[in-house]
Amino acid sequence: MHFCPSLLCLAGQLTVGTCEIVMLNRDSSVPRRTIARQTARCACRRGQIAGTTRARPACVDARIVRSRQWCEMAPCLEGEICSLLFNRSGWTCTRGSGRIKTVTPLPKEPS
Amino acid sequence: MRIVMVTSPCTPFPVLWLVQFLLWFHNHGPQPTEAIPPCPTPCTCSNQASRVICTRKSLDQVPNSISDNTRYLNLQENSIQVIKSDTFRHLRHLEILQLSKNHIRQIEVGAFNGLPNLNTLELFDNRLTVVPTQAFDYLSKLRELWLRNNPIETLPAFAFNRIPSLRRLDLGELRKLDFISEAAFEGLENLRFLNLGMCGLKDIPNLAPLVRLEELELSGNQLGIVRPGSFQGLVSLRKLWLMHSKVSVIERNAFDDLKILEELNLSHNSLHSLPHDLFTPLHQLERVHLNHNPWVCNCDVLWLSWWLKETVPSNTTCCARCHAPPGLKGKYIGELDQTHFTCYAPVIVEPPTDLNVTEGMAAELKCRTGTSMTSVNWFTPNGTLMTHGSYRVRISVLHDGTLNFTNVTVQDTGQYTCMVTNSAGNTTATAVLNVSASDSSNGYSYFTTVTVETVETVRGEDTKSAGQYVNETYIEFPNPTVRRELDGRPGTTISPSLSSLSSLSSKANKADNSVTSVIDVTNIPGLDDVMKTTKIIIGCFVAITFMAAVMLVVFYKLRKQHQLHKHHGPARAIEIVNVEDEIGAGAGSGISGGSTVNSGTAGEGTLRIHHPEVINLPNIGRTDTLNHYYKTHHFNNNVMGLNIGSEGMIPGGILSSKNQHGQDIPISCTSVPISTSNLLNTSGNGTNSNPSSMSPPLPMSLPMPTLGLHGSIKGFMGQNQNPQMEPLLFKGSSKENVQETQI
């Protein structure tokens, strides 16, 4: 489930089991807050689907995404605590230092 | 000024000097400002020294004293060996510098410094072994560089990168040249003419950076085979010379990149034939020199004959003559026609076969023909045409016609047709490539996330900001069902907060469901209130339930003991202690935990619940008064009862003054419909006279003082259910009583 460095993913060819970030918008205009919108594309094996593991795009069990039990795909970095958002609309990664990441997956992206 | 200064000490001398000065000035003053600059000794100068010619003067170094005005400097045919740094530094008008036919073997770094207007630099016929790349800095107007006939051995990467202005580069006759870097011509984007003739090249170097190259001289090399892609990038090339280059084979599609080629010279080579339709992509081609090649005239050159007749009808006899077969020897190709041969459509010797491969593997679809002079085209499933040399990342057509995949993908699946053409017609063969995604699902999946990351420096705010986050996210991506709920009933008792939420969510909804902007919802005051109220209600409910339970238990126990010790008056105090222990074991800290005794009011023994965790021990000094009070009023009250039932004791007078301080906890419960203090009041003295006990909720911490209520429950219970206890508790003014107060 390694992350595909862009040079090895020439011309949109992804090795099975790898992902690449195809879109990233970052807004840091507000101090102490960053809002990033990111789309990852993954070539996953059967039964898997694009998701997030350890804060990077990765293929995860399709069941996790369908059931929206986001924390089961270990989306946070080590040392962060994952908790599901209200209504399973996403998850938060909380670090002891007061850094909170709130991540909400959007509905399917029309590629 | 100087004169004035000098005058004061001694007058006669300066006056003389002044006169002399004036005289001198008179004689020499109105001189012309433009002096004719000196000409360097062995040289001849003209045009006011802007042309300096020093040819054949046996100079072994560049003469000094060359005028600043020089525009043209000719140092040809001398014996200069080294060009030193800054040699021409002052010649800022120099445009042409001729150093050819010397013995230059070294050009130092900075040798051409200070020549901003130099446009032609001639260094041919010298003894340079390397390209003096380092010396080319700052030659920003250099257009022509002549390096022909130097013993240069390599053309390293970026050899000419510093002179992008170059238009003409002469690298002919570099007979020692044996290596040309792939990036040797990088940066020469303005180059129009390149001479690489007579360099002994065995391969055509990478010329792709030369996008404006118009004329390319490659004659006199040893190329042998010209392959497709050799001229990749030369989209502006108009003239290509390949004479005397021992070319024996030109592969299919070798010239496909030269879209606007006008003139092609292939004379004096070893060509027998040319692949079918080699010139078809060259729409501008109008002059082809094919003479002096051993052409074999058969069906394979028939296309060339047609092409010549069609393209240069006036001059079909100009160039190529047949060398074989003997019957056609000496005949012009342009005069051949089909009657001379019997031609057959091409045969595909090895046609492609259907292939089943898994994704990521290499694959080959063969299409081998009997002769390489046919043309081969592949039609791919998506309709594109592939030919030899056409550039795709993973797919290529090899010279033998094979379609080669380095790494198939599922998208490559489909029918591939190869079409082989010669002058007699074409033949096709089709095969199906089936790529299966062995262990992967089809295609790609996407995952789009919006991440909001904050760093809170103040730890105390963490919880607050987290709450805020939930709000934000919720608003950004409203769940449809929740939204409906919220919109559905905006008029309930807690409507203010909910409606504000729903309005926010609908706002977010308008923003296309993928809002990246964050709506700041720092405080929704209505929601807080609702939460508070709810908590109070729950807390009080629990309290009441607990109260009832404890009441029953304690009542039962006390009653039991009372019955046991009914007739043992003197021993009562000790017995009480036992009772307390039992209660303490049962309810434990639960009873005492919630109660706080305000030390300021401790004299009166008023118990107040401030905070669930804190217990302040009362000042016990005046327990006498307490006892007295209780005794005198025959008020059957456990001291605990003071917690809540304080209002009930107003008639006692002692406590009344402190009531204002002691209201916190009872008041918190008064906001609840069934207020605990209300209950107590009514059950106690029933006066209910203190209006503050019914006051609206005061701001207080929400974690309910349920434990405090336990205490009060006990008191309440003691008040009502156990009137017989009174004598037991307060008969002796001893420490035991006080301890009980703490409980």
C-alpha cells in the first residue's frame, strides 16, 4: 500500500495497490488553520478502494468506506487519536499538542 | 584654484606659471576631441581604426593597444597558442573576431569577457581539444561560432548552453570527435544552421533541442543506418544533407518528424532501396538527391518512381539510376513503371496472434513481412494509427513491424490491426489483445477529503475548539437526514438553537455541497442553554430518585436501631457513632462529597454545596449554639439537613443571616419543575418564604452536585421520617456530633 512517487506514475499509469494525489488545494489564509481539499486516485485490488491510512492516500477495505467506520482504516498518524465525527461524516485526528485535524470525505468525485 | 592658493606665499613665480599655462592653452586648446587612435604595430587599420587587420604577422599573442573603437578584428593565420583571460576586455564595440588558422590550443575562462556586441567568433583551423564553453559567458549577441577543424574529442552536455543567441554553429571536420552528449545541443533554441559534416559520426546525435534548425549538414559521416526518431524535434528543418555518409539502410518512417523538409540529399551513399512511402509524410519535400546509390530496381522502388513523377515531373531523370538488376542498369528510377515488374501485394510472414495477458506485463503483436521495404501501420482499438518511430510511452512499432507493449493496461484491451503496404497493395492482419486485471479491480477509485487543521496553543481551549470543529464539519457536509429533521421541526421549545443550525446548514448546502470555506460558529448560545437545562433536569431527576432510595434505606436502619436502643439512654452517644459508621460505609463519600461547608458561615453551621469535589470542614467552635438551637426548637434535624433546607430554618434566626450565601445548590434545582428545595421547604417548615429559592437558574457549573443532594436527602429524611432521632443526635455537645455534621 505504498504511496506512488509522481515520477514513477508517468502518464497516469498506476501500479496496482498504489495511489497518487491528483488534486490538492490548500488554504492557509486563516492563521493557525489550514484547509486542504485533496483528491487521491488509487489503483486498488479487488475488495479495496481509495482511502486514507496514516494520513496518506491508500487502498483500504471497501467495507470501511461503505460503512463509514473511518477510524478502522487508521487514518491518523501515529500518536494521534482518531475519533469519528458526528453521523460518521468524517473523523478527527487529535494530537496532544492541541493540533486537531478534521477530515471529511466528500461524495464520489466525478473524475 | 590651485593658482590662487599658491599666490599668497610668493607672487612672482605663480604669475609666470599662469602666463605659461595660458600660452599653452592658447596653442593647444582648440584641439579636435576625436584623436585617431593608434594602430597596433604590425597591423593595418582602416575606417578610423574600427577595422584592424593583423593577418599573417606571425603574432604569437594578441597585440595590446587595439583601439576601443574596433568593430572588426582579424588575427587569422598567426601563431597564437593561448587566448588569455580578459584579452579583449576593452573592445566593447567588437562585432567580428577572427582567430582562425592559428595554433590556439587553449582559451582561458573569461577570454572573451567584455565583448557584449560580438556576433561572429571564428576559431576554425586551430588546435582546440575541447569546446571552450567557459569562455562563452556574456557573449549575449553571438550569432555565429566557427569551430570547424579542431581536434575536439567530445561535445559535452550543455556545451553551448551559454550562447542561446547562436544562429550558426560550424562543427565540421571535428575528426577526433568520438562522443557527443545527449544534451550537447541543449539551449541552442535559436540555431538555424548546424554543420556536423565530416566528423566521423556513426550515429546521429540527439538534435531534439534544435527546434528552429533549418539546415543540417551531416555529410561525410559513417551513419550506416538512419533510424526513425533520429530527427525528432527538428520541426523547422528545411534542408538535410546526408551525402557521403555510407548510408545503406533508411528505416521505415525515418523522416516522419521532418514535417516541412524541402530538400533532402542522399547522394553518394549505399542505398539499394527506400521503404515504401518514406516521403509521404514530407509534404513540403520538393528536391531529393538520390544519385550515386546502387539502387536495385524492383517492385520496392516503384513507389519512388511514382513519387518522383508526381513531385518533380520536370526532372525525373535528374538523379537516381538503377544499378541492378542488370536488365535495368542505368535506367532512371523516375522512368520506371509497373510494366517492368510483376508486383505482388505484401505477404505477412508472421501475423499477429490473439493474446491474453495480465495487466502490467509486456506484450508483442508481430507483423513481420518478407521485406522491410513495405510500410507497416497499426490501428489500435481507440482508432489511432501507429507507425514505426511514432512516439508513445508504452507502445512502439519496431522496425520489423512488431507492435511492442512494455507494460499493458486494461485500457489496451481490444482489436489491433496491422496493415502492410507496398506498391501493389496492402495486406492486413488482426489480433485481439485481452488484458485482464489479474488481482485488481477495474480502473481507479477516487477519494476526496477536506481537511481542516488547527493548532490550539492554549490547552484549555482544546475542548471548546473541538466542539467548534464538529459544528464546522457538520455544516460543511450536512447529512441529508439530519438536515431534514432540523428543518422539519423548527418550532419546539429549543427552537432558537436548532433553527440557527438549520439555517447554517442550508447555507452550506447552497454552496454546492463541497464547501471549502469554513463558517465560523464560535458560539451558538441557544444550544448551550438547552444543554444546560437538560443537564439540570437529568441531574435533579437522578437526585430525587436517589433521595427516595437513600431515604428508605436510612429510615429503615435508623428505625431498627432506635428500636434496639430504646431503653438505653446513657449509651446513646456511642450508638450514634456506630450508626454513622454504618452510613458512611454504605453511602461513603457520596454523602459527604457533595457538601461544602463555607468556613465563613461555619459559625452558624450552615452547610452549603459549592462544588462537588471540595469539602470545607465547618468551624466546630460553636456547636453548642447549634445544639442549643436544635434543642430549643425541638427541631428534629440532622445537621445535613441544613444543606438544602436552610430556608426552612429562617425562624431560628441564627441561620437566616447567611441564607443569601447558602442558596447556590438549592437554587440550581429550583429551575427544575420539581424543585428539590421546594420539596424540602414544604416538608420542612413549609414557609417557603425565601423568594430566592425559587429564583431562575443561576450561572453555575453543570456537573450536578448530585452527591451534595445525597447529603441533603439525608437531612430531608432526618427531618421528616425520623423525628425520634433528635434526642439521640444532639443530646451531648461532644465531638461526635460535629463529626456527624461533616458527614
